[in-house]
Amino acid sequence: MFASAKPEIIVYNKPMKDMHATGYPNVVDIIVAVLTCLVVLILAFPLYADAQGCTKADKVEVSKVNVPAVKMKAAKTKQPEKQARAVKAEKKSVKKVAPAAPAVAGAVEKIKPEKAKEEPVAVDMETLKKRLKETDAIGVFTKLAIRSDIVDLVDEINRHRKQSRLEMKMANLRASFDGLLLKIVALLEGDPVLSRDLYVSRESIWKSLLEVKA
Amino acid sequence: MKRFLLVLLAMVFMIPAAQAVTRAEDIATTIILRGHACPGRTVSNVSESVDASGNKTIQATCPNGARYQVNVSASGRVSVQRLN
């Protein structure tokens, strides 16, 4: 009934015979296939993508800072013993479930200056400008639109500098700058190296923007 | 096996080619950058004109049917306005 029951009646055609000509797989083909897959994977998932994310060390640092922040809050309130116990119980549950917002804010405040200290990146602004102009990851009109936004931001900085209100508006201007930079970084998904360089050197770019005088 | 390898190699060469943006994507990105909605990040029915003073006007239609006009001044300023 089944062909396998009678092996003598199985007739191999030519391609099947060719496939069975060698009893072992072609090692060169396997190596080429593996190398090709590796190249595709490397192109699709660049290795430096890991470096941009939040590292485990940062996360651990945040959870370490949480504990004294919550303790200080509890100490400042000076509640009766019952309330203090309730606060302690809440603190335990908060530690287990999710970090408290003020604690996170305190942690971020502590981490920000540390990161700022870690980021004195030597940046050649002219090279960055040239790379941004020459990249193929964004088109001509997009580049023009970004240029318009940058010119607007510089004009605004200069306007506030002339009115001696730069310090007052610094936070707003910095927020605008951060938004613009994030836009550019997001647009440069086709040129991840330039995108990373821009993001890493954002402090230097901000300083250079502040130094620009009309 | 060899066909499979050829397909893989073609994919390897296609990935860098796919990173370069087309003109339609460029115009759509510009529209999005100016705060307008253009789903699909591409446009169609693109028409372009340049006046005597060097101002460029581009009209394009997004996949949602919205038609936009992108104005690029001679000094390089970009503005977008919706037509319909």
C-alpha cells in the first residue's frame, strides 16, 4: 500500500539523485548561509542600539536612591506612631509595587548632574553640520524644515538675550531645543551613527547655541 | 539552497537601498514636521512649481485624502498649509 513498504519501487528523479549524491551537507553552503544571516542580523539590529538604552546600572541606582528619599519624607512628616507604622507599611508596598513619584524625581535630580558630568564629549560642530547636510537618511525638504526650526530657535535665543530675559526663558528654550533634537534624532533612523552622535553631543550643541551671537 | 542564498544576498543589498528616502517620503515627512497629519508617511499626486523670485511650491496628497501645499521660500524657509 505505501511506497515505503516496498523500497524497491521508489524511483528517484534526477534532482533527488543529485541531492542524495553526497551523504553529507555542503559545508561551504552552510558557512555562507550562516554568514549571510549574521550580516542581515547585524544590519537589521545594530550593536550600538544597546548602548543608547537605560543600562541596568542606572536602574539599580534609581532603586537605591528610592529608599533614603522615602525615609526622609517619613521623618519630615513627624506623624504619630500609628501613622508612622502605616507609612512604613505603605513604603514597603510601594517598594514592592512601583517607585513613588517624588522618590523618582529625587533620583532623577541626583542622576542628572552625574550624567552631565559624565558627558563632556568632544564634538566638532562643523563636522556634525556637514554630516547632517550630507546624510541620505532625510530628504532635502526635511533638511530645510529642520534648518528653519533651528534658525527660529537661534533667533528666539538672541531675542531674549537682547531683552536680558534669557535666564527667565532658559527652561522653555531648553525644552524647545530638546524637542527639536529628539525630532532630528527620530528622523535620522536611516543614519543611526549620526543620530547617536547628535544625541550624545546634545549638551555641547546647546552650549554652542547659547554662544551664538547675533 | 543556492536560490535561498541568492535571496538572502539580495536582502543584504536591499537593506541599505531601502534606507534612502524617496521624494514622496521627504515631502510627507516635511508635512508631518509642520504638525499636519499624513499617515503612511508618503504622498501622491505631487506637483511642483517655481516662481520668478525662486519660491518653490509643492502640492501633494496624503493617503488620507488631505492635500497640502508646501512652500519653500528662496531663503529656505518651509511652511505647509492644507488645501482641502
